[in-house]
Amino acid sequence: MKILNPATGTEITEITEDNRETLLKKFETLKMGLAGWSDTGLNARIDIVRKFSSLLESEKDILAKSLSDETGKPLQQALNEINGARTRIKWLTENAAQYLSDETMTESADMVEKISYEPLGIVCNISAWNYPWLVGVNVWIPALLAGNTVMYKPSEYATLTGLHVDRLLKSAGIPEPCFQVAIGEGKVGELLTEINFNGFFFTGSYSTGQKIYNAVAGRMIVCQLELGGKDPLYIADDVADVNAVAAGTADGAFYNNGQSCCAVERIYVHEKLYDAYTEAFLKEVASYKIGLPSEPGVYIGAVTRKAQIKLLQNQVDDALQKGATLAAGGKKIEGEGNYFEPTVLLNVNHEMNVMREESFGPIIGIMKVKDDEEAIRLMNDTEYGLTASVYSSDQERAQKILKKLDVGTGYWNCCDRVSAAVPWSGRHHSGFGATLSHQGLRAFTKPKAWQLRKSK
Ligand code: NDP
């Protein structure tokens, strides 16, 4: 398998893919490691994960460069990602003891009722490339903390990062048979779904998630899916500083080239502020520096997957053909690498694909609405349900709107952010189950109820 640099089109290296036989061998290795790892005390596991986090800190420049080279992400954003991964690990390690230890629920003179959290066993994590450190940490860190052994399949577009993860986990003290990496393209993911894992944890698109869910459905095992989104954002008519809000929300749409599961994918603006907001938004977008990910100050790097350029162009063409106005960008940037202009479409509506299908790139539609009710109706008009955001100076008003939206995360005056302290979960085509928070720690366990009578 060739690893290409999406910013230049050049080959970085070539790597041998796994096949059925090598995957089965790795699975057997993980089986051997399970008993020892789950018997290792929780405190010892926490110590190893903390060591891993400090290795990320000491190697962050090497890791960021490698991530930037294989994904086209600006170097600074790659560094931010590694720092963000460490912040999540900090929360998970600080809270693991509280949420993974036995819990006594009732205690009387002769009876104790308690819950223990046992590892699921050997779990498989098939993952995405857009934030390989962040979405990876959401899964393999709590899985390992809880005493599972893990097969990790990084996306083919984040293979080098996957190999760094493996190397650093082992350097930190994770025993060889407790963590294995499956190398390869989608076919390798498909082969993994045929293996008898005790749980599947998938981060990726709705269409692949559906295939994985179907493949394992008959086996009565845990299958958790973190999928795509078409995340809406509403600007109410009472925001105090339109320019600041426009800059912040443009960042929510264009950071990481819009390749975030919770990137702002559609914007609704109250008619009273529409002109001022779009003017400030366009000014912000025009200020973005586009270039090689390694150049200082670059904000828009390369789109990671070449195939995405065609999807973005189709969305622009479809919108223009149906009456949208192109206010910025709109096409591939000619020359080396997968570059697409940061694109803003106005006069959009829900007949257009750009307002319905996940774009996962530097493109956004902005639509005028007359009131909160219309905003709510349009925000809910989607098959996805990951996040939604409301900007308003009135918290009560914003929360009232957010309560009516069928999403896993509601943001007030912020967007495109993830916190380890609260569950990360989608609804409908955005998936189900949760990572992060106490729920995400326990997602990799099965509860055992203990009913213990002290005397006969
Ligand atoms: P894909 O669904 O294309 O791929 C995800 C993973 O599945 C990759 O490792 C891929 O391998 C593998 N895969 C592909 N086909 C199969 C198959 N038939 N069986 C098993 N595995 C398979 O998603 P992307 O990697 O392109 O990620 C982008 C998507 O992920 C977006 O929709 C985004 O919104 C979503 N996402 C969701 C997040 C969330 O938390 N909800 C977070 C981050 C991203 P390979 O890449 O090697 O082909």
C-alpha cells in the first residue's frame, strides 16, 4: 500500500498490508494477552497510559510532522491535535478509578449489592483519518484502561500515525499481545468484521458504519458507531458582536479543512443579521492562508482524500444549478495536491445536496431564516444527529431551541468542539453509543451485578 502526501501527491513510503492470515494471527496474539492484561491492576494500567501521554509530549514534533504529511493538515493543527489527545487522556486517566472500580449500591446488615465492570474482551477499533489521534484516543485508551486487548485499524490515510500509536504504547509498557495494528485499506476492515471479536467500535462514515453493523448484527456483541454529521448552526438576532461570531463560526466550518465530524456544515442566520453576518463571514474566509501544510500561518491545507474533491465540486455545481449564489471559492485549486478553495454558498435551500449530504470539506451554505421556529424546523430537517449550535446572547432562548433538536450535543455560543468530560454520541445516521465521559469509560465493559448475603 502506497502512502501519499495529499499536499504534493508524492509517495511518502510503501507498506505491506495485512491479509486474512496475518489478521487471524494478530487476533490469536490478542487472545493470549487478554487474561494477563485484565488481571493487571487498574492503577498499573493507568500508570502505563500516563507514560504513553508523556511520550506524546516528548515526541510531539515528530508525530505532528508525520500526521501533517499523510493527511495534509497544517502543522499547527496537527500539533493542536496531539495536545488535544493528551487533554483527553488526562481526563480519562483521572476518572478511570472512579468509574471502573466496583460500586457498592446498597449495604445492609446481611446483604451487599454491588456492580463490577468487567472488560468486554478483545475489541476491534476501525477508525477514521480526519483526527486519528483524537478519535483513536476515544476508543483504545478507555478500552485498555478497562482491561481489554485491542485490534486497531487506522484508516489507510492515517497509517503512519497508527504505527506511531503502536510503537509508543509499547514503549510506555503496554505488553505486545495487548495491542495490535491492522494495516490496510477498506478490505482489511471488512476482513476484521469476519473475526470473532467481543466488540466493534467504529468511527467513520454512515455508509461504512451500516456495513459493519450489518456484518456483525447476528453475533450478539457490542457494536458502537460514531458516524458523520450535517451539523447545523443558528445565529439568532440578538448576538452582541457579529464580527466575532462570524470569525468563530467560520473557524467551526473551515478548521481542519472542514473535515471534522462536528464541523459546522450548514448555517442559518436570522434575517435581521443576515447581511452583517455574511459580510463579516466572507471577510474572515478571504483572510485564510492556503498553502503547504508545513508553511507557517497556513490555515487551509490539502484535502486528505483525492476523491473528496469530486464530491465537493458536485455539491457546488448542484447548488448553483438550483439557484445558489457563489460568494467565495467554488473549485479545485489547480496544481499539485488536493486543494479546494474555501467555498461559501448563499441563497441555498434544502433542495440542494450541500444542505443535506455531509460535505466533509471546505464548503458551507448559509441560509436566511425569519425566526427561531423556522431555524428549528430546518435544523431538524436531516438524517443526521451529531451536534447543533445556537449563537444568542440569551441562554434561556438558546437552550429552548437546543432542547428541540434531535442531536447528541448542543452548543451555546460555541461549535466544533469536543470535551472528554461529557459523552460524545450521535443519533440516527450519526450513529449510537457514546465515547468519552463516564459513559465512554464504561462502554468497554460489561457490568456484573453482585448480590451478596453475608449470613445464611
Ligand atoms: P470511512 O467510513 O470511509 O472509513 C472509516 C474506516 O473504515 C477506515 O479505516 C476504512 O478503511 C474502514 N473501512 C472502509 N470500508 C470498510 C468496510 N467495508 N468494512 C470495514 N471497514 C471499512 O470514513 P473516513 O475514514 O473517510 O472518515 C470520515 C467519516 O468519519 C466522516 O463521515 C466523518 O463524519 C466520520 N467521523 C465521525 C466521527 C464521530 O465521532 N462521530 C469522528 C470522525 C469522523 P480505509 O480508510 O483504509 O479505506
